[in-house]
Amino acid sequence: MQVFLLIVWVFAVSAEFVHDLAHIEDFIQQKRYLLKKKYRPMYHISAPVGWLNDPNGFIYFKRQYHIFYQYHPYNGAWGPIHWGHVISDNLVDWAFYPPALVPKDHYDRHGCLSGSAVVHNSYLTLFYTGNLLINNKTFQSQNVAISADGIIFQKYLYNPVIREGPYGSVEFRNPKVWRFRNSWYMLIGTSRMQEAYLLLYTSPDLFNWRLNGTIAKSYGDMGYMWESPDFFEIDGFHVLILSVQGIQSDSYRFRNLYQTGYVVGTFNYNSLQFEDLEISTATFNELDYGHDFYAAKTMQSLDGRRLLVAWLGMWDSEYEESNAGWASMLTIVRELKLSTQGRILMTPVREVIELRTEVMEDAWYSPGEAFLAGTRAFEMIINSSTVIYDAAVVLEWSGDRQYTIMYSAEHGDVSVDRGGVDGVRKADWRPLTHIHWRVFVDYSSIEVFCGKGEVVFSSRIYPKRSMRVRIAGDTQLHITQYKLKRSIGYDNKLRKHLKTHVINRYT
């Protein structure tokens, strides 16, 4: 404890730290009208301005939930990455906080890339990858930042804590850190000669790390780089989540540019190895079958639930909203469970019902019937009374633009189609008694949860106006539709606090 406090003490406030607070002053000056930009979601986390991609740390600290995310505040495109920050009391109402990390030091000048967060000795500690470009070469290192209040973060004086990987510094990123008993563990993705590796480091104190070796490697069909690893235990099994670059599509599997999925096994903390773990396209299960899902991060809530959030986006995609100075969003928070077959079930957290403001539809509809959605931010619960007939719901807008959700009784699958050359996504799904879909639409996104979470689709869409909901297929469907409220925004009390007690304190 004394060593840790000494380390924190050397972060003494200096003229350099005062300079760092400029990004907080920028945050204070941001205006609410920015939230009214075109296609801006009502209840999904998006950046207040600029670009957003991967969630970073997802953690509970000082009785609040924190989510950090990759953030470029200057326009709606990827650039030198900061760590954006939002905080919530209930997992659905989120407030913007100032960026936690800003790229400016010699080891992270060109980006503070994704990582994770832990709480230790009452401090919130961030682990991230520093990105540095010199003469067209990329150097990546692992670094630490610490906060006592969860708002203002100070980088460790002796960063980087890991200067380079065993194969050099390029493609060496996204530390996942956790504690087991009296030791700390870190997983890092790296690449060598177009093969992906997962490295394991250990530490007694979070600052001094030792490489224990490679605990998993790509063989042939599992791509050339594994990013954003996540690792947790559930029901006595260990789950490893990977975001993979380089998997080839196989029929309707792995259709996205990059894939986020998982394998289930057992990790032996004595040997520091997985037991009988095979990572191949045969064992690698997609977490989400939609067009836009990447870099999932999880945490365990106080009541024991395993919660997940991911980027509701995909690389090399078009983001129409970028012309308005912002781009992309995160998924709603989801709860994970493990089925008896060893598959992940993923459902919206129960707190999401707090978003409901009014019931807009509650009736049975026959094929061919339709109704106007009446809002661009809503939830629909769709049920059938049978599984022997095909069922479909079509969300329509402006001309021939539409998004279709369809169950095929004959083929035993469920699919979505947002149109275009590569618009179809499909997964095996055979409900036993009835069809149950839970659909969340939020201006420019849609998330579809099937059954008990066996299949989930997350996609970006760009309706020009309010939707029309049309029933297709061969069976009646009961639809309950809820209008959902805005739950993402600024906290005026926070901005006043920062202006009064932070900026004035250090100037």
C-alpha cells in the first residue's frame, strides 16, 4: 500500500498537468445542441462530438458504472484516439464526462488505443496501448493511468509499463487485465508473420509485468490478428472473447470484415494455460450475427451478472452521420448467460425497461397488415403462437429502403436483410414453441434479440423518415411497441463542478 501511495504521490500537480486540463475546458464549453445532430441516437451511447469506436474499460467504481470508448473529438472520422467517458447509476441513463486519456506523451502521441480498467486500493486504474508513428513505422506499448475520483486521470510517471512485445512493438495492443487471488494477469493480442498470438503477462503489483508466454495461437483459419481480448469465468467455465482480423467468410458465417466471437474452455492458473482449448473456425462462435458489432467488453455487476457492451459499428463502413461531425455508437448493455450446450445467451439488461415512456401498439396483426411506428426510438416485442409457419416483420421507409426480420420454418433459421449487395445476415435458429423477437430501434441503429438470446443481430440503418411496420410471412404476430426516452446527455451539475472545483483549482 505504501509503495502504491508513493507512486500516486509522484503524480504531483505540475504546470504540465494544468496544461492537460485544456480538454476539460473544451468539455465544459460543449453545447447541448450537438445531441440534435442528424441520426443521433436517443438511448445508445455515442460521443458528444466526433468519432467513436471500441468500448475500452467497462467497470463499476464508486457506486457508478463507467464505460470508456475510443474517441476522436475533432471530426466524424478516425484520428489520434482519446478515451471518451460516460457514467451511469443504472446502466441506461448515461452522462458524458471529460475524456479520460488524451494522446500527447512521447509513447502515445498518435493514440491511446483500447484496453481495460480495474479497481485497486480505491483507485480506478486504466490500462491502454500507446500508439506512436515514427518514419512510417508503428510502435505500440502498454501504459497505465490512475484516478482517485473516476474523473481526472493521471498517467503513470514511468510509462510504458511494457515497452514492446516479443516480436517488436507493432501489432501489440489492447491489454485485458484482471486479478485472481494475489496476482494480476494481462492478455495482449499480437501478430507475427501473418499469424495471431495471444500473450499472457503476470504482475504482483500492476506496474511490473513479466511475460509468461503464448497461451493461444492462430493456425491457418483464425486470421492474422486478435484484438480486444476479454476473459471471464461463468458457471465454472472460462470464456475468451476475441475480435479477429482475417477470417474468411463461410456461407452465412463470418460475413463481416472482422469478427467478434468466443470460445469456452477451462483455464489452469497453475500451469497458466488453457486445458484442451482449440481455437478454430469450428469452435469460434460469433457473439452477434449482425452487420455492425465489434470489440465487445464485459464486466461483472455487484449482483453477479456478466454484462457486455460492444461497438455498434464496423471498420471500412460508411457512416452517413459523419458529415454532421459525429459517427457511430455502442450497443445497449447486455447480460450474458451460458446455455446447457455451452453457448452464450445474450439479452438486454433488465434495467432497459426504465426507458419505456408509453405503449404505442399492443395488438395481433395478420400478414399484409401494417402500422406507422410513430417514433424513431422504440422497442418492439414480437410473438407468434406457432413455429410451423414462416414469420416476418418489415420495417419500411422512403421508397424501397427497408429492414426485414424473417424466420424460416422450413430451413430452421432466422435472418435480417437491410438491402444492398451484402445486406443479408443469417443464423441457425429453431425455437421450440413460439417465435419471440425483441427489437430495439434508435434512429440509425437496430438490435434484434431472438428467443432467450440464442441469436442477436446488430446493424446500422439510415431511415430518412419515420418507419412503417409491415407484417409478412404466413402467420399472425402479436406486437407490443414502446416509445423510449432519451437517456444520453450532459450533466449540468458535473460541468458546474468541473468549472468551479477543477479548473479554478489548478489555474
